[in-house]
Amino acid sequence: MKLPSFLRKYFWDVDFNSPDLKGNSFFVINRLLEYGDLKAISWLFKHAKRKQIEQVIKKSRELSPKTLNFWCLFFNLTG
């Protein structure tokens, strides 16, 4: 899956055109959950399965406590 160019700003620290970025769904989902705006989150919900997103929320060590709390409430998960 190719990432759209409007998501480039969320991946400032990696090569946006790298095949590793496109193949690493955990990293992409994690980054968009933490920093994404409404357009980025909308794109994420259209292109990632709910189970994938929930797994990232449950396993990520990079989401801030505030972000983690928000997404746990949003998806009705226990953090």
C-alpha cells in the first residue's frame, strides 16, 4: 500500500518513500494515532482494519498516556 503524500509530514524522521515504511503497518498506525489530524485518521480508518488499530493501541509503547487514554475510550478498550 502506497502512503498518500499528505501523510508525509507525520514521517519526518524516516525516508517517506522507503519500502520499509509502507510495509510496517504497526509503525504507520502508531504514528498516525499519536500525531494524525482528522484527515489522517479518516484515511487510517479507511485503510486499516479495526483489529490492526486495536492491536497497536494495546501493544504500543510510544503512544503518550493522553493519546492512549483517548483511543482506549474511543474503541472501548482497557488500557
